[in-house]
Amino acid sequence: MNIKMIVSDMDGTMLNTDQEITSLTLSSLIQAQKQGIMLVLASGRSYRTLIDYGKKLEMDKYNGYFIGVNGAALYDVSKGINTIVQQLQLDEIKEVYEMLDDYEVEIMAVLDDTIYDYIPDSLLQIKKQYRIDNNIADDVPMTAGTFKMIVDQRRGYDHINYINSYSEINCVVNKICITNAAEKLIDVYDHCVKTLGHKYNFARTSPMWIECTPKCISKGNAIKKLAIENNIALDEIVVFGDGENDLSMFEAVKYSVAMKNGMDSVKNIAYTITDDNNNDGIAKFIDENILKNN
């Protein structure tokens, strides 16, 4: 492999279940950059929640990039410049929320530092019991995360607003997230794709999490843009991922690497599969296939 760019998803891929980059993975990615390989973090997160990881990875020294919000934004780490590609407008927010009227799901409209969170009463009661069962502190907001029913989102978002209606949202947003138990989200995902799939991208980042962005927005399109700007061929890029919002990356490049813990739909189209996110899957692949050859 003659690799000039490494692109990695974060949650479930580069990050272990403790939301950390292990020392071995950190070392391998820094070494790759020292050898002239560009590092790109591609996430559903906004750039603000990626900055600390970028510092640990020394991406400011090596001209790295963040693909944020599944491709809706690009962040130049060295320059500290965030460029918005496209956001969801007020009429689009209304359309997506109204489509979900008949489903008991949590719906979050998300900006870089703000979440507008709608939680139906029936789900709120379940969350209250979940807090008790999992010994979650009373001050932790009720907002869900990609893999859990309640996650402390204050670490990435300064403003978490609980709303009763989409009409309380008065600004454009980066994305809309939809969540509930995995078994309940199967029908919801099918409904989203059948109803508005022609207009928006709906991607499952985990079995209990769907993200909605404008149709033209994807991690794959963002990679193509960065590749052109940096004169890198698509077969000189390796990507790592675990969720369905990573599928566009896998379709864009030759060398797509799925995590062992990834969704079956992702592993089924991958070039190859590496170890899981808790066992340095990224580092193992890089050390064996990239650093060894450079």
C-alpha cells in the first residue's frame, strides 16, 4: 500500500468504550504523520468535540483535518478554521420532526455547541429508571448518546435545551439525531428512508442512533474534496469505520477497513476487517500494512 491519507471515524472506531485513544493507537497515528501521511478524523461530531483528540494526535503539526457532522463541515486543524458546507434549514427541521410524529423517539437538533432535545413523556419515564439502574448522577442531563440512553453531553455541548416542539428551534442546525432502543429504531429507520430518503441522508451510526443530514452531505464526499485539494488519489487513502454513516467513505476509496465491532452492513462491504476498538484495531492495521512499508 502506498498510503498518503488515513481517515478514521471516532466513536466505536478510534475511541475505545471509555472514549479514549489508547497509547498504542496514538503512537501509530503520530508515527504515520511523521512519515508524511495526512490524518483526517471523520465524525458525526462537531469540530469542538474533536479538538482535544486532535491535540493529543499532534494534528496541528502535520496539517490534519476534521470532517465534522458527517461531512457538513471541514476543519483545518493547523489554521483553526471551520468551514460549513451545508446545514438544515428551518423548513427542513420542521419536515423531519413532523415525519416522526407517530413515533416515540428522542429527536435532537444539533449545532456546534448546542442541542435542542425533544424527549416524549413515555421515553422520559424509561430514562428516569435507566438513570437509577445505572447509578447516573442527578445533575447529568437526560440527553442520549450514540451507544447509551443517557450520556453526559455537557463535555461537548455548552447548551442543552429541552423542547416540546420543533417550533422552539429558531436557527439552522448541523444535523438531526434520532434515538431509542435498537429494536424500536428498525421501523423508524425504514420509515425515514421511505418517506424522506430522497431528500436527506439517514445513516445509522449505531443500532440505536440515526443521523439526518442534507442529501449531498456525506463523509465520502468530504474525503473526495480533501483528496482533490491535496492532490491525493483515492487509492492512496485508507479509511476506518464501524457505523453506517461510514459507508460513503468505504464506497469512495479502495482501502476500507471495518472494525471487528462494526455493524454487519459495514463489514460486508469492507476491503478488510481489523480488530475491535478496544483492542487497537487501527494500530494493528497501520503497523502491519502502512508503517511497515514506508
